[in-house]
Amino acid sequence: MNPGSLEHRRPFDLRIRATRAEVDLGPLRHNLNAARALTGSAEILAVVKANAYGHGAVLVAPALEALGVRFLAVALIEEGVELRRAGVRVPILVLGGSYEGGYDWRVNYELTPTLFRLEHVEGLAQAARAVGHPVKAHLKVDTGMGRLGVRADELEAFLDAIRSYPEVQWDGLMSHFANADLADALLTREQVKRFRTAHQQLLARGLSPQWRHISNSAGVIDLPEVRDGSVFNLVRPGLMLYGVAPADRMALPTDLRPILSWRTRVIHLKAVSRGDAISYGSTWTAPRPSRIATLPVGYADGYSRLYSNRASVLIRGQRAPIVGRVCMDLCMVDVTDVEGVQQSDEVVLLGRQGQEQILVGELAELAETIPYEVLCALSARVPRVLVQPEHT
């Protein structure tokens, strides 16, 4: 093909690849409504960092904007710029704190930064002076996470220092829970207390941030005091918007519905004899004459090598086990007990097929990790495709 031809330059057809992640916005609407039912008068800041937890931020963020969320939250400037360039106009809060520069990008793309170091304030103030108008920021206090934020014993001095930078408007006060998903709430209660104290310190200095927030998905579900609409008037649901409860004990009362299914197709079928080995290292040998299906998905797509000889997939509405080691681009499935499997049959890696379902928690348990990591590991080379919303 001539590289300069129209054929070469036409948009790539995402349907060429059998492996894809399908995103259904119907359950997204349902999950957002579930969050709103819990939050009352508190507004929603929807977290779409890490490519919307692997779901595709440029698909999910415009839908959330259309559904009326007050803010979106990303971790990186680059993530915020991507959404702006995709046409998203709702306010975007940048949660991450690795600010070696780029303050002009924040200002020019109307991204609200999270600040907790004086050099952050200085950099943002300089960018504000360059454009000739004040800019908004949220102040982060460390109430017990021990990661980012102004420590309680440093807050008074920090508040004194920022008086020198009137170009920065303190539109929000925020912190981050460490243990809200755990049954032991001792630290969580202490974090709430420390946040309230910090808020009073700001008010005593004439600073009255419009937005005050600490609540993640676990807080939305389990902690009414941090979504009271008064001191705490903004909440930050993330995982629950994608249909996953942050802890098993929180799943039942929320009726969350996964919005993503991960699908592929059989690209090769072969018969093997008893004793034949499959894949690298010969970690699985056929205990009987078997039928093996090869799937075009592997750890480069985010389907973990830890699923080798452990996970199952759905084909023709039945479970079939992964056999042998998951490869970079391929994996193999024993379909001996699934009648009639043919090349090009659809295979579900995550999601529902017929009466069977594979939930992200199942894959997380097999990989000895958490659902967040499973979803975020879904690589960029897996196309995210919108499907017709189901009735909710």
C-alpha cells in the first residue's frame, strides 16, 4: 500500500481486533444515581483518573458531564488536557501533586490544581499573573494518609505564608481517607476530626473554601457524616461509578452494576493428545484428549500472567479454564467440555454471557490484588467501545 494513499490515511477501524472492552453507559447512569441517592445535598466530583479506571476517560467523562456531575477529577495534568481537547467543559480537579512545572497548562486549560507546598502556590500565582486574573485551587491537608498534603502541625505556618499570594483563590479544602473501606474505623473517625479542625483554621484566617471534601466511594456508601452537605459538601466517588463496591460488605445495599465487559474471540482450535503440553514452561499437560482454543489476548493487554492455569473465561455461556501460561499476546483455553465451540466464537474475559458472569473481584482474587489494579491494568491497545445502553 502506498503510505500516502487515502486508504492508508483513513481512520482505523476498531472492529478489526477481536479483543475489545465494551463500555455500557446505562449502568453508569444507574451507579451515579445510586451515589446521588446516598449523598443528598452534597455535590458529585466524579473520579476519572487512570483512564477512568481503565474504562476510557474520553468515553466516560463526557457522559458524566451530560449527567450533571459538578466536577471531574484526574490525577495528572495530561489527563485533564486530554479531556479538555475531547470537548469536556465541566470543572476538572487535578488530584496529583507532582508539580515540577506546567502551571501555565493548568491555567490555560482551566484545570484546578491540588496544592500543598509553598512552591506550588508560588508557581500557580506566577501563572495567574501572566494571564492577568486570579485562579482557583484546592488545598490538601494530610489528616492521616501520610502521603500528600499539609500536615496538621505545619498548617498554621502554611496559611500565614499563602497570604502573600492573592492571585490564588482557595476554592476547596480536601483530604484523603486511608482506611474508609475497612471495618476498623478508628483512623477514619480521627481523619474526620482533623479535617474539621483544619476547616476551622481556614475560617479563622478569613479563608472560606466553597468546596470541602474527603469522601471516596467507601465514604459515600458507609459514612453519612462526610457527605452531610454542610462541612462536607462534595464527594469523590470513583470505583462505585464503574459498578464495583470498595469492600464486599458494601456491595449489597448499593446495587452497583459493572459498566465494562472485556471480550475476545477464538482465533484457533486444535485437538491435543493426552500428555501434550501447552504454552511456555509446559506448566499444563492434557490429562485426556482435549480441544484447546487460542485467544488473541495476553498480559500485554492487561490479562495477567497470574491467571495462568487459574482463571476461567465464558464461551457459549459456560466456563472454560485457562490452561498453560498466559503469553504476551495469546492465551489458551480448554474447551473440551463446551459442546460445539467454533473458531470466531465470542469469549468473555470479564462480564456476563448467558447466565454466567465473571466479576472483577474474581480476577483480583486470583491475582492476589484489588479490583482497582485489574481495571487499571487494561492496556491502551485494547479498544474501548461504547455499546447501546441497556434499560436501567
